[in-house]
Amino acid sequence: MLNKIVLASNNKKKMKEMNELLAPLGIEVVSQGSLNIPSAEEPFFTFIENSLTKSRHASKKSGLPAIADDSGICVDALQGAPGVFSARFAGEDADDEKNNQKLLELMKTQNNKRAHYVCVLTAVRSADDPEPLIAVGRWEGEVSQERKGAGGFGYDPYFLIPALGKHAAELSAEEKNAVSHRGKAMQQMKELIINNWK
């Protein structure tokens, strides 16, 4: 019976989201930082490989089941970039503002504005679990040159959702969780845990 899982992240927002999702199942989520587990390397070019590396690392170091997420934005006109490099698109020490400015500069001359956010969640019972649970969420939209909204983070102020006529940063947390890549992946993961581990 699963009652504790390590989140391979020290991001407080992700911790809160994961706890809200899994608490109803009687699962306590603990951060890897609270167990003095260092962050894993993310050497791969795909979300799934990086996510799995992080969950296996946290499980190996803690001896507990672990869950990890790897996410980012993929832009059609840029052949999927920034992709797994979304958080460091403008360099290792780049912040959201620098990453956004680099993206907008590259998109100025592009006619195809289509983009999508991706979130891959992986969960393992042990470091060498041969059957990891894998959930993938996608959120379709477009890159806009116009900044709108004060919520969210990352590329949200420039991510337009045509179906809603709003930018991601204009949505409330509740609205975003209902339609976002992470929200979709987390609901999938909840079902996978219920059907496979509980």
C-alpha cells in the first residue's frame, strides 16, 4: 500500500499541487530537499528521459517510491525548441524574462505561431522499477508578441490560448489547472496510481 512518495523537486508550487492531488488517496508527498537529496542531472533531449531520470534518482536516494515531472514549451516553427531547455533557453542562469525575450526575438519573423506546453510525469515504486507510471499532458496554444496577465510563470504571459481568447497568465490557478499540460498529466497520474498501485 502506497502511503508516502518523494517528489523529485524542491519547487514549492509543485509540492502544493502534488499534495492536493494525492492527499485524498492517503498519500503523503515529501520533497527530495527535505531528505537532503540533491537534484538529478538532466542530460537528455526528451521530457520522458529527464523525468524518469529524476524519479529514479529520488527513489534510489530515498528508498521510497518517487514522482517527477519534466515540462516545457515546444514551438512548431523552432522544430520543438526550447523543449527540455525551456527553463534555461537564454543560458544556464537565465530568468523568465531573458528566456521570453529570446523566444520573442526568434519568433518575430515566423508566420507559424503554433506552440504547446508539455508535461511528463513519471512515478516509480523503486529505482529499478521496470514498469514506471508515465503520464503526458499537452496544452495547445500560440506564441504572442504581446504580454498579457500577471499570473503563472515561465512563458505564460506570451502563451495565447485561442480557444479561450486569453493568455495563460490571465487565468486563475483553478482555470489553469483544469486545462493546462500539468493539470492534465496530474489527473492521468492520479488514475494510474489508483489503477496500478492502490
